[in-house]
Amino acid sequence: RSSKGATFGKLLCACHLICCISLPALGEKRMFDLTSLIVNGIEVWCTNVASSQNGDREPFDQDLRIMLMSSLLKIMNDSTQSVMYHIRTILPGILLTLKSLDEIDEVPSHLISLQILANIAAGISLNREAASFCQSYKHTITKHLTDLLDHPSFQVRQAAGNARNLWFVMNP
């Protein structure tokens, strides 16, 4: 149990660092290393969600998820390429996140996840390999985004519509 807490503590520190500093000042190598750390954190979080039974998760899971997604969003704004390198882990992680969210209580997580999906669709033309991978997920993502158009939150419906439109017009 303490090992899991230590791992999550390190991830939270990394997320806080990413959200508080100017990433371009770190340089491409360090930014790529931080991106890899955050992607590994998303992978750990997804494994934790997949192995939990009946939604029985630790209380800090929601905070960790929001910090990981916020960090990923900030990195995407500064270096789309470092994120596209990890698209094979990020995209399934975002889908799992959206599918595991409670409709009403987790609107911020919905909004961050939807913004990440919108950013991926908007920046996909920069990387041919990532575009090919995303194309294979396009139907699943647009179907899930269409389902979110009935979400009780107006902001989530609006963000889902925006992301859905970007995925529909995405060209590989």
C-alpha cells in the first residue's frame, strides 16, 4: 500500500511541477521525459481503474486523474509532438477515463478529457503514424462523443460536440 502511495505522490509532484513552470524553458529532452512520466501515470491509473471492482477506487484517484489530464493538456499546448509519440497509450486511456466517469460528479474530468480529444484531432496532421493510429479509433471515439451529447451538463455537451466535429473532419 505504501508503494502505491509513494508512486502516486511522485506523480502528483510531477504534475504540480508541469502545471507551475514554463515547459519550453526545460528543453525538448526534459519535456519529453516529463511527458513519458505523465503517460506512465495515465497507464498506472487506467490499470488501477480496470482492476478495481464495482467502481471501488481510492479517494485520491479522482485528484490524480485530474492532475494527470491537466498536465497532459498543458504539455499538448507546448509540445504536440511529444504527446503524439505516446498516442497509443494516451488515446485508450482517455477513452477509459471518459467511460469510467460519473455523469454529474465529474464534469471537470469530462471537460479536460474532451479537450484532450479535441486537441488530438486538431493536431493529428503533424504526425503520420499517430494519424493512422487515431483513424483506427475514429469510429469508437465519435460514437462515444455522440453519446455524450445527451449529458446532463451543458458544458460537457458543448465540449463533446466540439470534439466530435473535429474528429469527424479529421484527415489522416
